[in-house]
Amino acid sequence: MKNIEKKIRDIAKELFEKEKIELFIGYEAATLPLKSRPFFIQSKEGAANSAESPVTNLVWNSFCSNNLAVFLPKLFETDPRSRRKDPSLKPKIGIVAKGCDLRSITTLIKEKQVSRENVFLIGVPCTGMIDKGKVEALFSGDEIISADERDGVLSVNTRKGVNREIKREDVLQECCRACCFPLPPPESTDILIEGKAREPGHGEYAEVQEFESRTPGERWDYFKQEMSKCIRCNACRQACPTCWCKECFADQDDLCWIGVSTELSDTMIFHLIRIFHQAGRCVGCDACYRACPMGVDLRTFTRKIVKDVDELFDYVPDFNLEEIPPLSTFKEGDSEEFITEP
């Protein structure tokens, strides 16, 4: 991973020096263990030729979980009052993209929320990200004060003096285990950094199939149980890279059928509609699931919508800019049973 990290820094520095970008989005070490955080470098800072350049703070490790695509729509917003659509007026952005990030960026480009000619895509091979919650659960409330990952082993130190080594594979995020796209294809990036990626996952829907095997009443009870935890903080919406609506339906003040309260009916409607809005968009990055402070099992429901779109329309969001998303087109062979046979 250190080799990939060095290449990211070298690429960022070169892009700034050649004035190909104005902003670089990557990761830096966070102040808390088991975390890396999004990192933004502007052109004046990144072009600095010294050891103090912020480019040297860029990292690549097993804690780079954030889907960086989430920041792009805001950066490419156009003033609705302006008639000027010149791409040259939009920022030039370099961005680090693992498989799930790049699939989200591809979706945003197809939905015209991101300008392809204005983003420099740096693909990185991904070996999966460590699940912070899984690691913390192993220490029964003891505070983790440091963690370091090397050669497939995570070394953890706690406040109570416990020092423990954990196999990296045992604490990977579930979305990483299932991921079928750990290595971005070269043709979908501007630069693909060489390195070893995780073997593609099974891409199956075992957890969804278990959910589907329950009776309708049991499924509904589970949905209500999970939604009752929600505090309507909107963290899931804000973390999702393809929740790009300029005004969310839930924030409109003229709706008579949904409120902004934490009453169960309001909460369930919010999540049902938000999840359906992800049909053909969700890449299974689990950004919403990780962002939720209440531990709502959003993964089961988002995976369900991914499975339905896959089976009904034979579509999974990938790196193909030419393929039209299923909700943006219609084919004569598309199933219509869902309209009358829920």
C-alpha cells in the first residue's frame, strides 16, 4: 500500500505542476485510529515544491472507506440563473477512485451531475477496507488508541494496555467481501495505478435472499424495527454519492403526506422513497450504512433494490458510460409484472 500511496502523491504533484487540475481530492490520516478522512488540496498549495506541501499528507491504507464521489456534484453545480454552460468555467479536479467510487462517478457523469472532461480519474486497486465497528466489537468497550495494518495483520493497542493482532480478512467490511469490482478498468480512468487488488467477490445476494425468505409480515416487522431507530439526521442521505437532488423531497414544505418528524410513519416513508431513488444508482459502497449513528440496517434494504434492478433489468452500475440506466430508458422486453403483481 505504501507504493500506491507514493504514486498517488507523485501523480498529484505532477498534475498541479502541469496545471492540469485546480483541486485534488484524496485521503489523509485522521486524528482517530482506524480512520482516514477526505483531503482536499487546492492548486496553490499543491504546486508548492517543498517538504511542507500538503501533497505529502496524502495516504492510501485500509481505512480509506469514504466514497469520494459524494463531493463532486456540489463542485459542479451551475448557477440556475446563468445561461453559461461552458465546461472551461467548471473546476478541473483530480480524484482518487477505488472501484466503488469510480462506479458512482460513472453514474454521476451519465446523469450529467459531473463533467467527464473536468475530472482526472486516478484508479487505485482495492484490497478491501477494514470495518471499524467489527474491530471495536472485539474489545468490549475498551478504547482503541492506535492501530496499524501491515502484511495482512492489524495491530491494535487499547487504553487498558491490550495489544492484539487481528487478521485483516476477519474484519473487512461486508460490502468489500461482496464487491465484484475491486480493480477499476484502465479504459475508465486517466491513470490506473498498478498494484494488487482483492479477488472479485461473489456478487451474490445471500443476505437479501434470507430477508426475502421471511413472510411479508416478518419483513414488514423487521423494516419497522430498523426504522424505529432512525433519528432523521439525514446522515445516510448526505453520505450517499448518488443522492444528488438539489432539493430533497423530504425537505419540501408543501407536502401533505410526509413530515420531518421522527414519527415512525414519516421515517418509513422517507427511507422507502430514498431507497427507491437509488434504483440503478446504488453501487453497494455502504456509505449510508457507515454514516448512520444509530446502526440502522440500511444495507439489507439497499442491497434489495440492487438485486431487484439486477434481476428485472439485468443492470448493475459499472464503469460503462454508454449504457443507459434502466430508469432512464425502456426496452420492449422489460418486465411489467411489478406494476400489477407487487
